[in-house]
Amino acid sequence: MAVRIAVLMLMAGFAASIGQILVIRELLVIFYGNELSTGLILACWLLCTAAGSGLTGRVCRKKAPGFKVLFAGFALFCAALPATIVWIRAARAFWSIPPGELLSPGMMLAIGFCAAAPICFLSGALFALAWELRRAGAKGEERSISVYLAESLGAGAGGLVFYFILLPLYPSFAGSLSLIVFLLAGAMVAGAGLKYQGKVLCSLFLAAILIAACVLFGYSDWVDLLTRRLQWGKTFFKSRDTAYRNLVFLFNSGQFSLFSNGLWLFSSPDPQSAEPAAYLPLLEHPDPERVLVIGDYSPELLGEVASHPGIKSVDCVQPDAEATAFTAAVLHPSLMEMGGDRRVRVWRVDPRRFRGEAGIGYDVILLSAGEPVNAEMNRFYTVEFFARIKSLMNPGGLFSFGVPAAPDIIGPREAVLLKSLYATLREVFGRVLILPGENVRFIASQDGAGLAADPQVLIDRMLARRLDLRYVRDFYLLDLFNPIRLAYMESIIREGTPAKINRDFEPVCYLYGLGLWGAQLHPAAGRFLGFISGGAASSVLVGFGAFFLVLLSVLLAKGGPSSVVAFNTAVCGAVLIVIEVVLLLVYQIIEGSVYRQMALIISLFMAGLAAGSALAGTLRGRGVHRLFMIQIGLAAYLGALYLLFSVFRGSVLDNLGHASMLLLFSALAFLAGMFGGGQFSAAVACTEKAPGAGLYAADLIGASAGAVAGSLFFLPVLGIPKTLLTLGFGCLAAGATLLKNRTS
């Protein structure tokens, strides 16, 4: 019996791990991919799992469950996975949300809970059911390790299978169907020789879902296309998942629009946007010859640059080869027009690692990377990235990018974002010119020379270069460089409180972007996010520190051993989920993509949970002593991460190759998981009065709180290194409460 339960929990963990990755990827596409949505997704996922575990545990303690309940719950869990993918893609149609429209935090919560509730509640319920069924076969600690270890092993294996097999071979929906076929077949084999009440009916139920999954798998491409049209509406044209992101083309009124993870990148044909983006910086330079274009450029932008007189070479940095092939397949005529131009070269390398040709720099560098509204895009707007750009320039070179804004009146949230971008540029470049418009354009000069604020200079250059443009004409330049408009932009930048400088591991720009985003959705959301973005780091530390100390005081005064152990379990869950987010975020900042590698890092974190659970019993001492040692070890691990990401970054991380970087972060995730698995097993051993399902729920509730607090407060306000130090002190403070019960 114990072996069969362990096999079922292994398969449940296997499916839950893959389901978590699939659901997060699908939700990020409709949630615009910002960090608020990431925190809300994780919070919904963990809270629903905690609810399933806690409520089912209470019911099972009153009435012992039978095997038919466990098998039926597993079958429902498997069926819920592909249904959840369909539901997420249909969410916009169900709530009548137009494609590309931003969602309010309340709508995010509603969709997130509706998407996570079925599979997460069932996942938590399966853990509680298996726990209670094992109660008759072994004593507390042994059964806890058996169930927890099996689920963790399955979760680790599921992520590895998804990364190496399902992700390269199948789209999301087809992959989920192939997964449940395998799992249901395994469940039927596991229950074949077992006698329990209602077995025939339960077996028929599993077989019916298995047959339905096999039939749907044959029509998976049709269902995938149908659900994409539900998600994007009648304008949906084509979709593709790459190693970096989900790409979607919409077609409306003769124009294609490309979206990356739900974020708009460019439209084509769109000469009205391409001309200013290309010609304003080119006209600012007295004699441009070599141009570098970075990011997701439109064919029109590339064509305008290449058609400028005197251009000898145009280098394009786009690491996502699948995205280029996908774009070329849709925009075939436009891209083929540039295919025969030998001056145009495409480099398949991350922009932050691009070094160009030895001894040859660029006169003009154009950045086309999307808005800095999330950490993925924020990496292109930091001091470190701008310093890399400056190193690629020739003397007198120019760097340019644009961000959307109101054309005439800049609101307070927009002003903070623009001020931060300006301050970050000024840390690196000698002079920065800001041009107003629907896209506020920043043009930075390497050495402070070469920038003209007089429109007549640009008009004379247009005439000298014999440019016949449709949109960038003399009247356009006279209006754009109107002294009143330039003075207004100058006042926006200079007045008020100075904005923070945006750095790789202190990503404030995307937080300012969140404040702007919130203000566009609802005044209350704008005020809340604006309060966060404007808050000093010391105020946040004092607030959270005071709350933590009050909570500790209450526990020390009134709490018994069970509540102290549950509190430490919740704290450990919160710390570990922030560590997981930090590892993914830092990997993305350094490597540029975590869309595919996320599966491997998460799976090794889950495998670490299993290893830690198995090794916890080898530590000397009784349960509370083991728990205290693990808390101290976790604090030391956080200190080691702080040293790696702050002190030794330049000597270690910046010199690693792609394979070595992935190996390092996978190992760090595995080690973090070991602390989590060991802590949970030691917590169960501390007291028999705390049911395993209750501790599991406490772990998940703490993790959900950590997901929100880490995404909204700690990481953007404190930065990554200070967040790690704060978490380390939190672990030590929580561990201190165990000293009261050192004789337990």
C-alpha cells in the first residue's frame, strides 16, 4: 500500500511541476509579463494549494478517506490541466477584454484564482489524502518523509522531462495531453492489484478520461489554434513559442502587429513610427556610416536606416533566431527586400555580450527593446547596459531609444520614469537630449558633442543629404524642437525629487513603469504603486522589521511549540520563494532569457526539496535542534548569494559561458531546495501535534506572502543584494524563537 501511495504522489508531483510551469507561462502572456502579475500568479497558486491541503486535511481527520477518493482526485487533477490552459486562453473573451489591453490588479487576481484554483486545490488535496492514508502504515516522521519525498521527487522529474522532452517537441496544449495520458496509464497500473471499495467505478472513470485525452491529442493542433483565437480575437494571425518568449502576430486593416509575452513590440507597415526612430538620431550625427540596431526591430526601421545616404554597414543584434524566422515568414516581402543588402548583418548573441568587431565602433546605436515595464525589458535600461553601449561607440557616437508617453502633458508617474531614465543615461553619457512626442526620444552623446537642439541644423542636413521623407519634414522638426516644448521637457526632468538610478541588481525603472501602468488603470492602483516606488528603502526596512518583531514577540509570549514550528515553516517558505524568484531574475538579467531555462531551474529546486527531505534525518540532534541548524544554514546560504551577486559578480558571473551559467544557477536552485526539504522534514519531527497537512499549508501560505512581498517591495525597492541580506536576518530572527523550545 505504501509503495502505491508513493507512486501516485510521485506522479502527482510530476504533473504539478509541469502544470505550474505551463500555467505561469500562459498567464504571463495575458498579464503583460510585469512583476506584479508574477507575484499575483505565485500567490494565487500557493494559496489555492494551501487551501486544498488544509481543508482536505481537516475533513480527512474526521473521516478517513478511501483509495477511491485518492484515485478519483488524481484523475480529476489530470483532466484539469489541459482544461486550465483552455480556460486561461479564453479568459479575455469571457471577460470581454480587448487584445493588448492592460488588466487591473483586481482582474488579474480574479483570472489568476480561477485558473489556479482547480489544479492547485486538487494538488494540495492529494497531498493531504496521501498523508492520511499513510497514517495507518507508519509513524509521523516516516510517513511525512515518504509522502513529501515522493511528491518532491516527482516534481523534480517533471520539470526535467518538460525541459528536455515536452518543451522541444510539443506546444503547451499537446504537451499537457501527452502528459496526462502517461500519468493516467501509470495510475491504472499502480491500482491494478489493489482491492478497495468502488474500484470498478473508479477504474472506468480513469479510463474515460484517458480515452478522451487520446482523442483530443489527435486534434491538438486544431484546439490550439481555436484557443489562440479565443485569446486574441478575430485579428489573430499566427503564434509561436521560442526559447525566449511567446510571439503572436495580429493582422488588422492591412497591418501586422507583433506581441512578445503579451507586450506590443512593433507594427508593420508603420512608416510613421519608423521614420522618426531612424532619422532623428541619424540627422543628429554629422556623418553616420556604421549603425547598430539592438532588439526587436521592424522591417521599416531597418529599411529606413539602410536607405540613409552614406551608411556603410548596419549590424543587427537579435539573439532569438526563431523570432527572426517567424517574423520573416509573416512579413516575407519586407524582409526579403533587405535580404540582398550585404551591408546588413545579423548577430545571434545577447546584446549585453555583443562586442562587435575588434577596433571598429559605431556612429549611431538604436535600441528597440520595448518599454521598461518589467525586469526582462529593464535590463536594457541600466547603467551597466549603457556602459556597454558606450564602449561600442566611435568618438562622437550617438545612442537613441524611445518610450511611449503623453505627447503634450506629462503626468507625475510618467515624469518619474523619464527622470530615472535620464539620470541613468547621465551616469554614463556626457549629454542627453530629450525630444517630446507620443514616443519621448532620448538621444545620448558619448562625449557630450554632436547633439543639436536647433531644428535648422537638422533641416539643412536633410537638404544636403537629399532626403525626401513623408513624416520627418521641416514642419515636423520645427514643432518637435519648439523651444517651449523643449523647456517643458527640461522642467519635467529638473524639478521635483531626483529619481533613482536604474541598475542591474537594483531594478527601479520597472517599478516606476508599474506606477505609470497602475495610474492608467485606476487612480487607487496608481497611488498604491506610486507610494511603493516613491518610498525610501529605509522606510520599507523599518516597516517590515517592526511588523516582524511584533509578530515574534506575540509568538514568544503566547505561542507553544507547534505555533513556533509552524511560524518557522512559513518564514522558510517565504524566504525560499523569494530566492527562487531572485535566481530566475538574476539569470535573466545576465543571460537575457529565462523563458525556457525556467523549467530546468524550477525542476532542480524541486529535486533539491526531495534531497533535503531525505538527508534531514542524517543531522544529529532532536527535531528542534535540526530545525535550528537548517535555519542557520539557510541564513549562511543567503550570505553566500549576497557575496556572489555583489562582491564577486565581476570576477565570476561576468566571465562564465552560457552552459556554465545555467549549471551554476541550477546548482544554486538545487541547494536552496535542499534547505526547504530539510526544514519541512525537521519541522514535522519537532512535534506530533502539528498535522503534516497543516505544516504544508503554513509553508505554502508563507511562500505566497513572500511571492507578493518580494515582487512588489523587497526586490524593486531594496534591490537584489539588500533583499538577500534582509532575508538572512529574517531567518536568524525566526530561528531565535526556536531557542525557547530547545528542550522539545
